[in-house]
Amino acid sequence: MSRIGLCVMIALAALACAGSRRTTPHLPAPSVISADEVRRSGGRTAYEVIERVRSEFLYNRGPVTVLTTASPVPIVYLDHVRLGTLEQLRTIAAGDVAEIHLLTASEATLKYGTGHSGGAIEVYTRLQ
């Protein structure tokens, strides 16, 4: 095959790939609850918002290894300050919430240190 033929084939392949791209509307990240989602949820507390929008944030993730019997649940942080258990989410008014993030165990450990086998839920308020 000649160089020109090869170049033409490469160019056609590139055009075919470029033409097949479709633009899709922006979808929210599955680990983030946006301010708009908080508002639309109708929840009164951060807990109710999560329950209605991304209830999987609240699920027990089960033991991390066969050696542990503790059931890991996410640790709650409010504006980067450790707040405590999931029940603490009930004390945060939904109207104060700007965003809610779910961190995996490894993300939470990297950011906050050990002891996050259930990950972390970060609540960011409009007040920060």
C-alpha cells in the first residue's frame, strides 16, 4: 500500500471516530449531591436529602476483611471537621447545605487518616 493510501485510510478512520462522538447532558457524579439536588430533594435535614437522592451513601458496607467484625459506616464531616456518626446528619438543616460528597474508604483514609473503613460523608455548607 502506498503512503498516500495509508494516509487516506488514517484520515478516514480519524473522521469516522470524530463523527461518532455524541454530546450528552452533564450527569451528576454519583459520589456528589449538588446544591440543586439538595434543593429539589425537599429534605429538611442532610440525612433526609441523602436518603431521597443517594440512599446508597447510607448503606452498611459490611466488614472490610474477615478479621474484623465491626460494621463500617461512613464518618460524617462538616466543612472538613469531624462531626461523628450518620445520626449527626439529622442535625444539619438542608437549607444550609451547599454540597454533599461520599468518599470511599481509601479516599477518606488519604484525606483524614486511618479509621475510615466505611468511608466518609462530607457536608459542605453555604456558611463556610
